[in-house]
Amino acid sequence: MKSSWDTILPMIAEKKTYIFWLDLIRVVSIFMVVLIHATSPLLNGWEDLTFSNWMAGNIYTAIARACVPLLFMVSGYLLLSKQETIASFYANRFKKVIVPFLAWSVIYLVWQNGYANYTFFNAIKAIILSMITGSVYYHFWFLYALISIYLFVPLLQVFVHSASEQVLWYAALIWFAFGPLLDFIEQNLGYELVIKLGFFTEYIGYFFIGYVLGRLKYPRWAVGLAVFVYVASVVYTAYATLKVTAAFGDYNDFYLVYLRLNIVIMSLSAFIWMKALGEKMGTSPQAMPVRLFRGLAGASFGVYLVHAMMLSFVRRGAFGFEFSALSGPAIYTAPLVTILVFIISLVIVLILQKIPYLRAIVPN
């Protein structure tokens, strides 16, 4: 007899290669994304809010800041572990990423602008222009970054499957040295060094290092160290953001940039301990938490696409009530609005996944 969870959760078909820790990191990361966007009014209200409310937003943001790097790392492990033809890779990406990207770009642009005073062809022109200039909606930047990385994935697949262990770690070291570490050095020295590696020191590094770290098994001491480093990084990030904001007299996100050294260290340590946690949980595949995360993972990309609109609706009272992180003591309202928006977005995605044709814009 099936339990209630069997009827409520969209179960993913069993695969011999199923890896639970990937789903765990993906779902937690998407929830963190929603938390960051839900708390943004708090950070931007430095001059208007009480210190406790602003600090609550600061702490929640610091806790969740590893979210986007973790998403890049999970994608990197998944895609670089495969060996596929260029045609096969882009056919799969077109269906799973490009189609939803195009569809939701149009949805968000029409929702924001209406184009009521436009002719049909001028509206199409305006939509296309917004899409190619990256001015769709604030959370779409991740998709643009992901698509740009996809251009190099077929090359990276060949590289990682032919490179020795030493070469893989050398490539990871190059990214770290000429990316976050060089940025840290330049910020402290006050001038820029002449050697630059451009795009290859940006988010593609998270993509690659996700594959490198994802292949490893970590002893207990390494996992414990990763937890400590993550907590220390969160504390440092919150403290540094407070200090720089107080110094400038207004909110300053310098230490929250995803490629800053403190965020890189936070993200790598989070990946390690969350992977270890997922491996431990995954040993009981029929346990309710494991089945829950497996179900949620299939809707996670859709939740990312939908949540920004739902967050706006909740803030504006479109569901019959207005609710935001500013609605009360932020230590409570920030997580509550995050949970609410996550659940609303999840329900919408699960409904769309049941409808022919529309399921294409929220792929499982």
C-alpha cells in the first residue's frame, strides 16, 4: 500500500546512477536563493530600519550566500561527468534550459511592461532587445552566466576525461590563484596586476571545481573542518558587510560578491560538508527526508524561475495579504516569507509540470 508521500511527491524514476547529494545541494541552494531575495529589502534599508532588523537580514544573507556557487558546482559535476557529442549536449541544454529561459523571459517582460501601447512587431522587438541585453529581471543573470559557460562545456568534458589528476588540480589552482586570490590581493594592494585570464577566472571556475571536488570522498575530520570553515566564513562575511556598510553610511555588498575570496571559501566548504551529509542520508533511500528532497529537486529549476514573480506578488498583496521581511521582526519574517514564497512557487511548478506543453517551461 502506498503512503501519502507517494501520492504527494513527484518521484523521480529510479536510475542506476542516481546520486542523492546532488539533489540535496540543489534544493538547499534554491531555498537559499529565495532567502536572499526575500531579505534584500532589509539590507537596502540601512538608514530606515532598526539595527536588529538590518542585522537579521545581514546574517541570513551571509548564511545563504553560497547558493549560486553551489548551483554552478552541482551543474559542473553533473555535466562534466558525462561524455557526449556536441550535438547531444546542446540538444539536451536547449530542451532543459534554453526553452524555459526564452519562455520565462517573455512572461516576465510582458508582466512588467504590458506593451499595451506597442504594435505587435514593436513589442516583439522590445522583448528581443531586452533579452539580448540582459535586462529581463534581476534573477536572470544566473541563466546568462550559465549559458555562456555552456559554450565551453564540450571542451571541458574532453579535458577532464583526458587530464591526469595532477593536471585537474593544477587547473583548479590556476582558477583560484588568478580569480578570487588575485582579486583579494588587488583589493588590498590598491592596484591591479597586469596578468588577467578573464572569463576563465569567473563562474566557470565554480563549474569546473564542482567536478573536481565532487569526485572525492571526505574523511570525517575533513567534513568537520569544512563545517568550521563555513561557519567562520559566514561570521566573517556578516561582520565585514556590517563594517563596510557602517563606514560608507549605506548598504555596501562588497563582501557579498560571489567571486570574493570569502564567498569562494564559504562555497567550497559548504559543498564538501553538504556532499558528505547527502551521502550519509542517501544510504537510506526510502527515508522520508530523502524521498522529499528527491521530489523537490525535480521542481527546483522551476522554482528558481518562478519565485521572483511570486515574491513580488506576496509583497504587493496579490494573494489577499501583504507580507514581506519588513512586516515585523525580521528574525521571524525573513524565513517565514521565504518558506511561503518557496511553497507557492513549488505548487505552481508542480501544477505546470502536469500540463502538456506547459511542462516544457518548468522541466523536471
